[in-house]
Amino acid sequence: MSDTGPVEGRGEQNQQEEREAAKRRILALAEKERIPVEETSRAVPDRRWRRGQR
């Protein structure tokens, strides 16, 4: 039974490494898809379409 300890430790270490790799992939993808603030504009409401609804 003492053989299962190191195996579980390695399994947990592998899972931790996989989680860290997945986190890095997600962050890299998010950074790639991120739109810089300078390229966005503040939305200005267009209230003209509401005139016909009243």
C-alpha cells in the first residue's frame, strides 16, 4: 500500500500542471481576443427609434 502514495502524488502533480497549462491557454486566448480601450467607443443611445413607439 505504500506504493500508492507516490502514484497519487504524481497524479495530483500532473493534474495541477494540466490546470496551470489550461489557465495559461485561456489567458493567452483572452489576451488575443481582447479589444484595447482605445479602439472602443462609448455607446451613445439613439432615442430616435423610441419616438414611433409612443
